Amino acid sequence: MSVADLIVWSSLHEVLETDGAGSLDWRSNYSHVAAWWDGLSSIESLQSALTSYRKLRGHQLKSPTFSTTSSEGEAVSAVAVTAEEIVAAVSAWNAGIDAVPLAEKRKHPILPVEGRRNVLITSALPYVNNVPHLGNIIGCVLGADVFSRYCRLQNYNTCYICGTDEYGTATETKAIEEGVTPRQICDKYYAIHKTVYEWFNIDFDSFGRTTTEKQTEIAQNIFWRLYERDYLLKESVDQLLCETCNRFLADRFVEGTCPLCAYEDARGDQCDKCGKLINATELKSPRCKVCSSQPVVRSSEHLFLNLTKLDPALRQWSDKSIAEGSWSGNARFITRSWIRDGIKPRCITRDLKWGTPVPLEGYTDKVFYVWFDAPIGYLSITANYTEQWEKWWKNPDKVELFQFMAKDNVPFHSVIFPCSLIGADDNYTLVGNLSSTEYLNYEDGKFSKSRGIGVFGNDARDTDIPADVWRFYLLYIRPEKQVNYCC
């Protein structure tokens, strides 16, 4: 018996054993699942634990309830279900699956069609530095996959895009750990990601990667348009320099104690415990991730996106998008908090080798910071899928953009990326609907690919439990409005 077996069995036990599921055909239809189920149910220690749990909880699990406030305390409008919708749902259920209209057969490449509802869906691009874990899967790709299937059943003209985020410090540090080149790391883990998502039946229209010529071409084009419109600043930045390695330590090459919550293993860009964005120089007791030496502070010239100058245009767009679109409660709260507190210029370059090169004279030894560069991956992956990619990404009047992610990715998709596209002033399609989850935690802490904490996609596959069971389980515990636990 594995940890994954225990997770699925314990989560489904109350549903299958107490809600009349025994009268359903799941046993006869899935005999291998029934054998697995009965095998675990016969384990004495599990039955003993279940008895103790029922006594502790009063013999009955509570049914899920839906709050009218987000985890941050923001009021969320309740959506009433009308009598007509209830009748329609009952009618559809009674009619059975044979009455469901067949989805239109897809012909690639899928392009927007005049007169139809054109839906563009993206999942946050997962880092390519490890095997995706269950938090990654429910946090972005599974929700987007379910929504894309719904859209196709509605015969909306739908294109679902995702891929691996392959540039930046996460890749360089993983390459150092495994003693290979960044390119070899990307090739290895791209194949692993693709295999895991295929096993989970995630039905992308295109699953690409960011280490392509199209990425360089489009990212540099957006950069030059921002530069020509005076939305970039040049500033000297204090950075941590490892004298032992003789290199500046970009975000994930440095770890230390978080200045906000005192977590001892915070990264130089974000704390895994409190989730706050931080600067590497703010860390207490910093250490080089490569050699563990204590770095010193030195200055380096960098380029900044002038978010302050873009603030009025961002506010106008954001208010309209949130009012007219469908945004998760935490996405609305996080976005409004960032804007309310005042957005300041943000650095878009890093002293690294592995990344999209900065084309400006005097900065050609640097690369774009991953959170300026990575969201542009949606565009470049689409461009590698079809030469007519601009029909999706420069067509805001005819295309609806839906983006799926976990809450830590929200500010990059609702503030920084829109500012980049607004400033570039090239009629880009901006997000109109943003679905963001809370965190799915593992036991008492967060999943972490970089730290190897959690249940990973290959673990789920190796249980021999069908992918659809895992899909149901993850959707059942999807952390919509508060942190949830899978173990």
C-alpha cells in the first residue's frame, strides 16, 4: 500500500460507502478498481483508523459548503440557480449521455472564426525543473482541461495552450545539481511533463516550450516596443555576489531566512511559506545555493518596466475586465491589492546565461527576468502551433481569453503581463477571465517541486489507479476558496 492508495481510499470512502454508491455499476464496470478497493478495505489497521475518525467527527463527514467570502475576506457575490436551470439539469440528466450533442471534430490549427464564440484557454506554464506534482495539476492544467472540454461540448471555437517554462534560475540550479547543461535538463523534463499530462488525459491543442526562436523573436519585439515608448528605466541594483563562485546570485541561486515570517529556507524571489515576494538582498543570513558561502552586496545595472507610468491604463483595463469577466475571488483581491498599494517599477533583467537575451547595447550580457519573459511563452507557443497566431493574440474584439493558475501566479498575469502588453501598444488580447486556486497542501506544508515534497504525477501513475479516478479526486478537493490538503 502506497501513500497515494491511502489518500484516494480515505477520501472516497465516505462517499462510496455511505451515499448509496454501492447500488451503482462502478464495481461491475471497473472490476480492477473494485479489487483494489476491497483489498484496502480489508486491512484491519485502516478499518480501525476509520472507526476512530468517525468517533472523533461524530460518525459523519460534513457535506461541502460554499462560502460567500474569499479566503482574504473579500465579499463574493452568490450566484443563484434558477428554477429553469434546475429543470433543465434534471431533464438533461434523465435524457442520458446519448442525448448530449457530439463535440465538433477538431481540425488543426484551430483559428478564430467570424461569427462564433472564440475561446482561448491557457494554463500557467509549469517550471521544467522537476516532475509535476498534484498541486501543479489541479492548480492549473486540470481545471483548464475540464473547462476546455465544456467549451468544446458547447461547440465554442476553442484553443487550449500550455507548455513548459524553461528559462531562468530554476533550470540553471537544477542543471548544476544534476551535472548537465540547462538544455539537457529542459529536454529531459519536457518529455516527463508531457508524459504525465498525457497520462492524466489533459487534452491540449498545443503543448510547447519557451526555449524557441519564436520566444526570442516575440519577447524582443515587445521589449523594443516598450523601449521606444519610454516605458523602460535604467537603474543600478544592489545584488548578492558570491565571491567563491564569482557570479551574481539571481533570485533562486540564493536562500536564507525570510524577513517577513522567519522561514529559514526562503528563496531570493519568494518565500515558500508565507508566499510573499521578496528581494534577495532582504534575506537574513543569505547563502549561495551552489556553494553555501555567504555572499556580499555589489551593484549591477539593470532595466526596469515602469509600472508606475502604466498605472492609469492598467487600472482602467483591470476595472473593466473584472467587472465584465469571470475572476476568482482571490484573483480579484490580489490584483486590487497590488494596484491599491501602488505599483512600482519592476526589474525585467537578470545576470544569467540561460534565458532570452536582452538585445539592448550595454545589457547584452543579461537575459530577461523569467516573469517578464515566461507569460510571453503563451504567444510563442501559439506561434509555433500556427503561423497565424496573431489571429488569437492580437484580436481582442473577437477572442475571449481564459487563464488558469494558482494564486501565487496572479500578480504576474493580472498586473505585470498586462502592463507589458498594454505598453507595447500592439492590439494584444488581454485576459478577461482569470481562474486561480488557493494552495493544495501536502500534509502540513506546501508541495514543492524544487524541494521534492509531495505526491508527483509519476507516483499517481504507478499506483495503477485509473487516471479518471485521480482526476475526480483532485477536482473533488480543488482548493477553490481556501487551502485544502491531499494528505
